[in-house]
Amino acid sequence: MITELVHQKNCKKNRLITDLATGEIACTSCGSVISERVVDSGPESIGMTGEEYQNNSRTGRKISLKMIDMGLSTIIESKDKDATGRGLSAENRRMFYRLRMWDRNSRSANSVKSFQKAFTMLDGIAAKLGLPESVIEQTAYLFRKIAAKKILAGRSTVGILSAAVYITCRMTNTPRTLQDVAKAGNVNKKNIQRTYRFLARELELSLEAYQPTEFVSRIAKAVELSEKTERLAFRILDVSAKNGVSASKNPMAMAAAATYLASIKNGKKVSQLKISEVSGISAVTIRDRAKEILKKVGGEIDG
């Protein structure tokens, strides 16, 4: 790549060329190298081995809150030598000895062990729930915030983490129920509810409730209903919300009941038991919600 720049005092020809390997711009006539450097805009080279990675990477590994050190690890070699291989002075040897000791102690701190356990669990829960990367990062940030307030002591790490996952799903409008999170984290649902209320109070969080419409597609796809039936379920929920039927009701229960009614009206009847297995709501609750919807807004749905 050849570039024309301003006239240089030491060369009248001023014909410059860029060395893409070093980023240096030099004159093709006299060989003078100017002080400016260019940034390589080409793609990153990806190496499979550790050595290839070190040789090819310009920016290093990505920073992530779900990593214990956030991707900013520290490596202090045990050899008391500088980059040229010469031995360090006595003062520098003492300084690096202290640095190594602090680095070693920081890795064995209780907070680091807590993060290590929590973020390992987070990967497992996220995989089971199919959470996007943004939600995982937000959960890791929330867990670090909880740890900073020093309210982890005496509490179950998996319980706190599961509650943090549920809170993040609510904050990011990612529809996952308490039952989903409890099953993924192998934690009692009531334990997550209790921890969730505690964290919401401590962190002064005000979270909006899920809407029943957010769960319709999930149920309809699981029981293999058509898009027409799914649209009717949305309409049933819309009419129910306008008439106050959905107020103070479990969103998943309302979605399950609306899907059940829509399947009946479209001649694609699915059993309450099957919808119960998919939604995690008992067949009795689905039947009660369906009866209530028909009683209060049945005429509007038929019309």
C-alpha cells in the first residue's frame, strides 16, 4: 500500500510505502521510517494451540464477567530474570517475591472460590435453560454485585445464583418461570422464591411481572399446535386482560388455559394433562382458569 504524505525534510522524493507486518511507514527512496504507525484492519488470526494463539492474537481473550478474573489473568514467572535473561537486582527480587505471594493469596481467597463455584453452576443452568450470552453476563454482574454487598455468608451459593438467574430473566424480559429455574438448578422452588424476595429487598429491585402472552408460543410449539391456534390463544388473553380476568393470576396458568381453549375452538383438542406437563401448571389449575375465562369473556371470544 503506497501513500502520498506531506514533504519530509530529509527526502525530496517523499514516496512512502507501508509495511503491513510491522505497521511502519518508510520512504522507498532513502529508507527513513516515520514515527506514525497504522492499525491492521484485517481479520483476527485464530490459532488452535496456545503458542499459535499468543503469536496471532493482537487483542487477547475477550473480557467476560462470568470468568473469575474477568479474562484479565496475571502470570508472574518464578524465574528472577528480566526479558533479556539477566538476573534481577536484590531489590527487584524482593518486590517480585511479594507480588507472587499476593497473586497466590488472591487466587485462594474465599470470594474467588465462591465465584468459581457459582460461575461453573451458571454455565450448567444457562445451558439447560437455553439462555443467551447477554443474560449470562448480566447474571454474573448481578452475582458480583450481591457478593460486594457481603450478603452471601451463610447462604447457599446455588440458591443465590438461581435467584439471580430468575431476577435477570425478569429484568431482560426472558420468559423463564421459577419452576424452570428450580428444575435447572436442582433447587427447591420455595427456596428460590424466598431468596428472590430477599435479594429484591436488599438490592431495591422493582421488577415487572411476566405477561401471559410471553408463554403462549412456548406451550403451542411444545404440543404442536398450528399458528392459527396460537393466534387465537393470543386473542383470548388480550380479551381476558381487557376484562381484568388476568389480574393477579399466574401468567403461565393463564397462557396454558388460553392455549387449551384455543385448541378446542379450532378442533385441535389437546388434553389438559399434556399442557400441564409442558407448562408445569397442574391440570386442576388449568381447568379452573379456563372455566373463569369462559364465564367472564366467553361471549367475546366466540364473537
